[in-house]
Amino acid sequence: MSELDPTQAQSKVMYGGIGAPLREPVFRRIWSASLLSNLGQQMQAVAAAWAMLEITHRADLVALVQTASMLPVMLLALPAGALADMYDRRKVAIAALFLSLCGASMLAVFAFAGVVSPNLILIGVFVTGTGISLYSPAWQASVAEIVGGRALPAAISLYSMSNNAARSVGPAIGGFVIAATGILAAFTINAALYLPILFALAFWKRVATPPRLPPERLDKAMLGGLRYVRHSPQSRKVVMRAFFTAAGGAAIYAMLPVVANQLLGGGARVYGILLGGFGLGAVGLATFSSQIQGRHSPERIAVVCSLILSAALIVVSMSAHIALTFGAMIAAGGAWMVSISTYNVSVQLASPRWVSGRTLAAFQAAVAAGLAGGAALWGHIAERGGVSMTLLFAGGYFAVTALFGRFLGLQKPIVPEQGPPPGRDPVVQMALTGRSGPLVIEIEYRVRNEDARAFYYAMRAVRRSRERNGAYAMSLMRDIADPQLWVEKISYPTWNDYMRARDRPTSDDRAHRDRAIAFHIGDELPLIRRFLERPTGSVRWSEDTIDPGETLPAPASFGPMSSP
């Protein structure tokens, strides 16, 4: 499928061969270039962590390098996701990678000038991480429109393979470069390797559908993403499980330099070898990741991966032999990649396109928060109790997370299909602008008394779908003088918010609505009234003013009925 056909991006999922997305030239070019940039990022990670260890010899400060790289993702993921949904994702990705290039260049300049210090290392890593945090939602949300929903699991596996192939080779190369020529070369190579992906993105001729409405404000777009995750049980559970998994996985990233130095008595090359083992395991299982996800439920995958990570960390904590530790790192890398990839696929497949950047950002923020907070926690424990005890605790923690399915169980993701195109416009006889509001919608149903409970439960699903799509308040009322009369009341901040919400319902949202309407009795459809709320004391009643502009039509979203 071509990038020119984004309307089919959420078609039926295919858990098939991993090479399918590479048939799309745009994806192939960007993915190939990302291999190089990921390689450079891994070299920078090794150089920064090793430089910090040589300068300070403190485990907690070495762990802070990981925190500095993940903190921007935790802090900026939601704004980044909102920007990816609001603006051209290609342009957002280019600007973000240019910022990362600036951060990488700063580290190279610091090393060239001989002024590398703990604070400057953390600043450079933070700036680089800021660019990556802005880039990732924009690129990942674009994958579905490039390769289509059928190939999305394989594309995500390839994305993970790119990261982990670099992780398997990059640290070893980084360790060799540092040992042979010093950290300056590692930082310089990282900066140079951003150029290919910048060129690949620059030559991507993305055809974007012009938006019918102006972009949301950044704060409202962020709140909209959080609201969607909050009212989407599956997305919420995936985000929480990702956080808990990342918090344990931080022990691997944060403690590995100390493991190489203290438990194995090695240097930068040993550290690179161990990271290479982790990446090797990840790349090995990435080849089969889409098939694993097709054969097993996300919950089973999460449980098995947690148990493998638990066993691997316990082995690393007790091992004094590089071969045994290397084998444990291979197992840990494979389990880590499959678990995170499974969460990623679940989030993307369960999210409609209008909010996919923000749900991905929420997922990435959860992973980053787990990695950043976990790195600081494990570093604090290691400084007081030693690295072996820390890894034992982390192994026990992963054993506990295997039980989380009892209250945060994961289900097979269902791809949301876009609802029917807009139908009839509502009758509007007032001059409205996009900022006019608040809007209050009232829908009257007549329901038999014996169907009252079933209707109430059907409306609970309708409420969740409305709140996911932009309603900030909904209530259901029953007339005490006429018990068959029910009134659904929905509120939107502005006219533009109302129109956006009308375009967003999926086929599942429509099905919930149809189930509720099925309880309505009478020959006529439920009566819909739309009100522009005017609180007592509003300035518009004390001054002779109205909202300027033309009357703006709002398209319908559900079938032949002029829906709210």
C-alpha cells in the first residue's frame, strides 16, 4: 500500500512476515536510515555512561545518564503526541531530529574542548533525548499511513529490530571506539549519523489531507489524548503495564556499566559486549515477534516475558563469568523486545487515527517514566546495597509483575474502523464561530419501563465513547412525572470541539449508539436539541455583541439520524 492511500491504514491486521513493510519505498528508506541514527544513539549512550563512570566512579550518577535521556520523553511525550496529531508529522519529525543533532553536536564540542563534566554530559544527553521524544510519536504515528494496518505489527517489529540491532552492535562499536580513540570520536560519529535520516525524511513526499478544522490548542489536544486513554479501558491497561515493565527493565540499562566494572571486572569493551548480547536477543526474537503476537494473547506474552526477565536478572546478579552473563542478557533482550513491542502494537491498533499520536505518546511517556524513575531508584539502591542485591530485587519485582494480569489484564487489540461519513447538517439559525460555546446537546428517548435497566447499561457504553471523542460532560436524566422519558445531556466547550467530536466516532461507537437507540419506542427518532449556553451575567447580555462570522454547519456522524 502506498503513502498516498492513508484511508486504508486501519484495515484488517495481518500478523505475517516481517519483510512486508519493506516493500513500501518510503518506509524502507526511512527505516534503513534509522538503523544508522540508532547506531549513533547507542554509541552516545555508551560514551556518556562510560565518561560519567570515569569522572565520578559513582553508580548513582551513571544511572542518572539513563534518567537524563528518558526524562524528556516522560515530560514531553504528551506535547509531542499532540503536535504529531495537530501538524504535518513529517515536518515535526524533521524539526525534532534537528534538535537531537544539536544536542549530539554539543557533546562532541564539549569533548573536543576538553570540558566534559557530569553536568555537561547530562545537559547534552537531555537535549538529545528531547529531540528523540518529539520525533518518536510523529514517526510512529505515520507508520500506519505508510504501510497500512495489515502490515503494522511487522512494521513495529522492524522498528524494534532497528533499535535492537543498533543496541547489539552499537555498544560494542562504541566500546571499541572509546578504547581506541576516546569519547570525542563516539560523540562525533553519533552527530554525523543523524544526517541520513534527516535526508530521508526531507525527500518523503507526504500527501496530507487538508484539515477541515483549525488545529486544537496544544493544551486542549493534550487533555484530549489523556481523556481518550482514561475512557479507553484497553489503552489504559496497556499504558499501565508498560510503565511497570519499564520500571523493572531500567535495572538492566542503569546497572549494566556497574555489572561490567564491578561484577565482571571489565571495562568499556565488556560493557559493550553485554549490551550487544541484550541487543542480539532482541533482534533474534524481533524476527518472530509478529508471529508470536498472532499466535498468543498479549496477556500470555506479557506474563512469559516477565518471568524470563526475572530469571535473567537473578542470573546476572549471581554470575561472575562473562559467558553466563552474556547468555542471560540475550534472554533479557528477547523478552524485553517482545513485551514492549506487544504493548506498542496493542496501543496503535486500538487507537483511531485522530488520536494515535497522543495515545502513542502516553505509552511512550509511561515507558520513559518507568525507565527514568526506575533508573534513579535502582541506582539509589545500588549505591547503598550493591549491584548484586539491586539486581536480585529487580528480578523479584518482575516475578510480581507476572501477576498483574489479575487486575490489568490485556486483550487482543481490535482495529477501530472509521464510522460512516457525515450525513445531514443540523439546523442552525444563529451566527456562530468556532469559538462559540459552550454547546449543550439534549437527546430525548422514550423507553419502556421494563427496559429501563438494560437501556441504562447501554448508555454507559455510549457515555464512554462520547467522552473519548471530546465531550467534557454527559449525564442521563429520567423524568419523574413521565418515567418513560429519558434525556441524555452532552456538553462541549466550543462549536469547533463539537464538530470535531462529530467526525471522530468509529464503527464501534456507532454500534453502541445503535444499541441504545434500539430501546427507543415510537415512530419518530429520538428528538435532538442543540443549545448555545449563555450563563446569567454573560458579557454578551450586557453588551450589544454577537459572535462574528458566518453560520458554520456541523456534519452528522451516525446514519440517517442527525446525530449529536
